[in-house]
Amino acid sequence: MNTFSDLFVSYRRDVSPVAGQYLNGLMQGGTRKNMERMEEAVPDSDHQSLHQFISNSTWDSQSVMDRIAEEATSIFENKSDSCLLIDESSFAKKGDKSVGVARQWLGCLGKVDNGQVGVFGSLCTGQHNVLIDGRLYLPIEWVDDKERCLKAKVPEEKIVFKTKDEIALEVVAHARDLGLSFGWVGADAGYGKGLSFCLELEASKETFVVDIHSNQQIFEEEPVPYLPRATGKGRKPTLYKTDEKSMRVDKWALAQPASTWQRKTLRVGTKGTVTYEYLSKQVWVWKKGSDEVRLWHLIVRRDPESCSDYKYSFSNAPKNTSLKRLAFMQGQRYWIERSFEDGKNECGMADYQVRGWVGWHHHMALVMLAMLFMMEERIHNKKEHPLLSCSDIEMLLSHFLPRRDTTKQEVIRQMKERHRRRQAAMESAARKKVKKRKKVPG
């Protein structure tokens, strides 16, 4: 198996060996792959040098992500079955200094809490997938405070509020500008709500399969939007109405007879084949208040044994697209969740020790590079080791790459150094408390 101590240099030949040290550290840092653990594991590495490289050096993270994307798309053999998946990932954080941190919905915790959110793109074909783009979401309270943004090293041109939908559309457009090959765009119901994201994708000539919420309204007959007549001297109406009756997708699905559902095997999992029941129908959708009406596929999936756990999606795939194909396209969104799982569990995606804009994007670019390496190794070794996983690769690299902490003396030295830093932190906190008490009058 190849190592990747020089992998970053193949993308950027003008950088220091610290890049290779950081990449090795993402594999060797144990359960917490932060820079302090990297320093303990990677020979010749230094915490301060690693921090300087990630937080302050001038290399362009987007250029590295672009090279990752180009290499990933060149590896995939079946271009028609590849897709670009869009999703967000969250990172719980304490305090208010980390760029973009705010009280917001964090999927990693399943609740509103303090943290950061990034919008990511993953190139996927079957079980092979790799993150190729990542952009930090800046909440409005950050954008409204320019000084705060500049302290966090946000470039001035980036201090503009963008919704997650807008960031996601930029990821898609950028992927096309790079010339990447993918058959459709997939996203979860966070992007399917309100229809705007889907309409923008269609306007860009993209095929999509986007999940929707159970309360999404559909029409079985084409709605005809119209502007109500103006009455009296009031304002001229600007919001369109329709007289056609709509219904919720969950109510529609429950009303369908059992004979219309078809079983399809989605993939082979660790516990056997993954099978669901599906049905699909072309339905009319209308963006409320507008004159925009579309005829799209509604794809519904449920558990075949309990007839529960429904999943709903819209797609603008061609009219004659088979149910088998629609089911396959809908099911591919599973893989971006695996990308996040592998990134956080094996590559230290959530273990970064940075607060600034540059450091966040640098870290994510290197995590993606490590994940590309893992994907390439799995493809290269698929005949000899068909079950090779990212976890396997992480354990192999952790064992076979040179390590600093292999002698008794070094392990004890590192323990003493951790104790020294911990004691220094405790003393610093105590001094701050004393200063704070002295400032209080009376």
C-alpha cells in the first residue's frame, strides 16, 4: 500500500514538508486528530509549525479541492451513474470566536446549539464517493459585523450573506465550470423545501433528485395560476393563485393501493440486501404565489415489512425514466452520509483546532485529500481486498507509517509535556479570574 507523506506536494510543489506531516497526522492522531496529537505521533512534526501551515500559510484551499474533484471524476468509470450530492455538515463549538459560530441547527447533535455549519459537495458513483468541495456558512449576525469577520480572516469579498441554497448552487455551478462529469444532482429535504433550489437547478439544465418533506403539496391536475382582479383603489395583486386542489404527498402516498408498490433492491449491505418498496408518478407542482408550474416525478419509498419510514423526492428526470432508475438515483444520497462518517471517524474532519476562515478551509481541503487517497486505495485493492474500508486503511497507515511515540522514554516525555501544558492553562485561567475580580468595583 502506498503512503501519502508526499501526496500534497503532488498538488502543490511549493509547500513545506509540514503538509505531509499534517496528512500523516490525520491518519495517526488516534481518536482525536488535532495538532497536539499529531505532534505526538508524527516524527519531526511541531505543533506550532502545523498551526502556522493550517491557519496562516497562503496556499489556496479551493485549488486543492478542484484538483481532488478532477482526479475523482477521472477515476469513475461509469459517468452516467455518477452524481454530485449536496449536503451540510455541522460542528459543535464553544465560545464565540470560531468563524461562523452561532446558535443554529446542528445535525450532529440533532438540535439547535452553538456551532459551525459547512455546505459540501460529494462526487459519487455507487459505493465510491469523495468530498470535493466545502464552504463555510456565515450566519447573518456574522455578515452584519464586518470587524468580527475581518478578525477571523474572512476575505472582504466573502463577507456577503448567502443562504445554504445559494452556496449549494455555487458548488454545483463550480463543478460544471471544472468540467466534472455527473448525471444528476442530489440533495436532502433541507434543500427541497420551497421548490426554489429545484427550480434553479432546472434553470441551469441540471437533472436532480431532491428529497422533500411529507407536507409538500402536489397536484394531480395541472394548476393554472392567475392574478386576482384588482378591486377598488387598492394595490394591484402580485401574488398568483390557483383554483385547483392540492394534497400533501404523505396523504397521497397512503391513499395508493398495495398493488401499485414495487419492491426494488437498492444495494447489498453488511446485513444483506437493502430492499424497499417504491412507487412513482408524475405530478404537478406549483411554487406558491408564483406563475411557475412544473411536471416532475414524485418518488416515494417505504419499508416493505412495516409499511412505514416513508421517504419522498422530486425529480425532473426524463418522462420515460424507469422506476428502477429513479429508485437508484434517490438511493445514492446515502453515500454522502457515509462520506461525512468516514471523514469524521477516520480523517479528523471535526477535530480541527482553528478559529479562522483560512484555517477551516485549509483543514477541510486536506481531509478531502486524505479521503481521495482512501478511495483510490479501495479501488486499487478491490479485487484482492473487496471489503477494504476507510477504517481498515486508517488502521494500516497508523501502524505502518513512521511514528514518534514508539519508545518508553518518548511516551513518558509526551505525558509530562501534556501535564505541563495543562498546568499552564490552569494557572492562566486562575490569573484571569483574579484580574476580573480586581476590576469589579467595591
